[in-house]
Amino acid sequence: MRTIGLLIVDTFHEALARKIFWGLFALSTAMILFFLFLLKIDIVEGAMATISLLGQESPKRWQIDKLVRHVQSGIATFLYTWGMFLAVFASSGLVPDMLEVGRIELLLSKPVRRWQILAGRYVGNTLVVGCNIAYLVLGVWMILGWKTGLWPKAFLLTILFTLFIFSVLLTVVTLVGVIFESPAMATMVTVALMIMSPILAQRSLMERLLNSEWTRRIWRGLYWTLPKVYEVGRMTLDYVFDRTVSDYAPLWSSAAFGIAALAAALAIFMKRDF
Amino acid sequence: MPSDFAIETRNLTKVYRSLLGRRVVRAVDGVSLSVERGLSFGFLGPNGAGKTTFVKMLLSATHPTAGSALLLNRPAQDPNARRSIGYLPENHHFPTYFTGAGMLDFYASLSGMDARSRKRRIPELLDWVGLTGWENVRLSKYSKGMLQRLGLAQALMHSPALLILDEPSDGVDPMGRIRIREILRSLEEQGTTIFINSHLLAEVESFCREVAILHRGRVVLRGSVQDLTAGRGYRLRATAPPERVLDELRRSASETVIQDGWVTLQFPARDAANRAIDLLRRAGSEIECVTAASSTLEEVFVKTVGALG
């Protein structure tokens, strides 16, 4: 554990030095400041006034609640799209950089097991992004809570869901990084999966449109194999809006994909010659 | 029962195959090598001989196709075998986000060193390699020679019993080289086994006690530097004697060079050199000098590798 801890700290150290951590932190801070600015011009009061103009003397609590949840869902959507893309882009170099000639041999010459090196890198990277997600979500949650007096805890689940799907995508970044040692390739493959996710999610529509059974099978196969970024995002929004979530299959199937991709990355890394 | 060897390989082999298996390269071909504890050992070979692959197999950075390697009596693939090993890679690429002290601290902690020992050892080693005052400077500001010396400090942090150095003085200026040699000498005196993989034959000759020459993945020569470079005979220089004496000298000399009224003769053995001295003195020649001629390691290397083509 001590060795993994050291490698996690080193990954943090590298993320700080390469401005990856600070870049994400600056972006999160900009978002939070933007919110503070909106509150400064009393957008909440403005929205309340709009509701009043629509015929109600004073806005009811559930209307404020609805407004808050919409704002929170906007943040969650941002995190799932641009935030995720930025996090993947920022993380794409961390494995290939570690595998550079003259650096990996030195790591391997220490009394360290190969799986510890990759695990330390993976966990460290997840934590770098996790800290920023938590900072942004908690920041927005506190600002909105302070302004409206409403503290819906469901929004905080965004931290877990976003981090979960990022950790799944990071397994792809890691796998591609281990195989090709190319940050560009790692980004492209992972973003391609993110783009494919909402398309593959149109399962029932495609089942009707595809005219042969084998193409439907391929579609189903891809759907069940690849991570369900889109659906987990939808699930997060359901939680934010207090809607009932009945199907957890996107979660476990994405987790299964992540475990398989990470296991493949480990297996390749263990066998590779440097 | 533990052996007296720091490195022991048996039939160590690495074969690289292209993706479709059409091209096969035997980078290391059945190398069995034993390096005694406390010895300074030079591992030589032309480019592409397989030296670096051999070292990487010792460190488990490359998996052998066949054979085995023991480091300090432990299988090389056991991470604990690397606990007492210091390594300086060729073309090292230290992360530039580290400061000098930060880099030493990180790699030493990976080697299992506790915080207190690291704190004590870092200034000590920076001083040793002449980098005092640079501890808080980022590595991006270091010159190549400074990085090399820092790399050596990194390899020495945990006082390893076996030091594996791949081109240790690459990019280091002459003063730095002398300093590195001094450091290695003092480590050798303390009983550290030093395994040097280098192209700089003069450096290996001046420092190592034993060498092995690797050629096309095989060890083609192994021995002590003293034995390999000795025994080339005696060189004699005198004023040129008359032609009839020269003819007689040519019969016993392995090499005769006449230039500007001087003759330089090479004899394989001492008695032949003494007979030549008697002959020259009788003929009235003046002896300028007689020296025991030894080969340089470079000559041995060129002769060995050249003969194999």
C-alpha cells in the first residue's frame, strides 16, 4: 500500500507540475465564480419575480426547488460533456509519459510490482479529477443552498456518478496508453466511445430500423459491451430531479467494461518489454 | 547455500520477433555470466550487441525468452531482489517536475528507505556528486552532466550492494568523470559490486577489474583486465645496427620498424628481448629504451570483435 501511495502522490505531483490539476481547478473556479456573479445580479430573485408575474403572489417552495434542480442539472450536464472531455484530454498523457524510455526502466528497477505502478497511476489520476469534480459540485451546491435555503442532497450524487464514469473512461485511456504510448490515440479512442454512447443508447429505435437480425445483434453487443456514458448521465439527472431510477444496468455494465479494460491494460503492462 | 555472486545468469536468452514472426532477432543468446560480489565488472560490446537488453533482463524490465538470472541470490523477477540494487539507466529521462532533492527522495522511498534516512542521505549525496546548492532547483534547469551525476546519486541513495550503471559518464565533462571514478572507487573499497555497461573502454580499463565482451548476443571474451591486456611482450628502441644484425633480429622479433636511423623491435618474450640487447650492444648500437608492452583494452576489444566480423 505504501508503494501505491507513493505512486499516487507522484501522479498528483506530476498533475500539479504539468498544470493539469490547476487547469481543471481554474475551470471549476471560473464556473463557481460565474455562479456567484449570477447570484450577485440576483438572478434567483429575478426568476422568482418572473414566476410572480405569471400570476402567483409569491413563488411556492416547490417552484424554487424546481429552479434549483434545473440549475444543478445544467452543471451535471456540463460535467458529463465538456467536463468529461477536458478530464480525458488532460489525463491522456499520464500513462504514455510514464512509459518513456529511461523513465520506466528506472521505476521497474525499484522493488515495485508492475501492477502497483499502473494502479498508482490510475488511482492518482482518478483522484486528481475527483478533487476537481467535488470542488465544483460542492461549490455550486453551497452557493445555491446559501441563496435559496434549499439543500437537495441528490445533487451531491453527481460527484459519485461523474467520478464513476470518468474512472471507467480512464481505463480506456490507460489501456490505449499502455498499448500505443500515444496521448492523442488515448484521447481519440475515449472520445469516440463518449460520442458513440448516445447513439448506441437509441437501442429500441435501432432495433426497429435495422433490417437483419445479425446487425441487431451487433448493435446489442456493442450496446452491452461499451460504457454507457449517456445513460449514466441520464441516471444522474434522474437523481437530481428526484425521479425514480429503476434500471441500474448501465451502471454495472459500465463497471464490468471498466474492470475488463483495466485488467487488459494490466495484463499487457505485465508482459511488456521495456 | 548462498553463492558468492552478485549476478548469476544461466543461458539467459532474449529473442525478439516481429509481429508476424518473420523477423527474428536473438538480442541475447544464451549468456551465462557470474559476477563475484565486491567486484567492479565492465560489460563491453559494440552497438547492438545486446548489452542493454541483458541489463534490462537483470532488472526485469525485459522478460527473458529462456534462461534465468539471480541477483544477490534472488531470482531477478522477484521485486525484493531489486531492494539492494542501484541502477542508472542509459538515456535516463527523469521527470523534470522534480527538484534534485525531490527526485532523490521519491526514488529512495520507492526503494524502501525511511524518511529519516532519506533526509540525512540527500544532502550527503548531493555533496558527494558536487550538486550542493542545487537541491531545490527543478531538473529542467540541470545540464546533461548534472543530471548524470544526480542519476548516480539516485542509484546510491539506499547504499545498494549491487550497482548497475549503463554508460555512467555519458555527457559528463572530464572533471565530472574523474569525480565519478573516485566515487566508484570508494564504493568498491566498501565492497559494493559495480557492473558497468559502457562504450568508453579507457574508462572501463582504468576502473574495472574484470570485463566481458558481448558480441551478437554472446559473451565472446571474459577475463580480468590485467590478464587480457598483459603479455604482449617487450618493446626495444635503439639506433639502427648494420643490416646483417637487423636480419638476425628480424628472425626473433614479432615486429620491426626502422625509421630515421632508429629501430623499434617488438619481442614476445623476455629472453628474446635480452638476446637482442646483447646483439645490439655488440654491434655498437645505443639502446634508447626497453619497455614491457601491454595491450590496451581497446586493442583487445578491436581484435576480439574484429576477428568475429
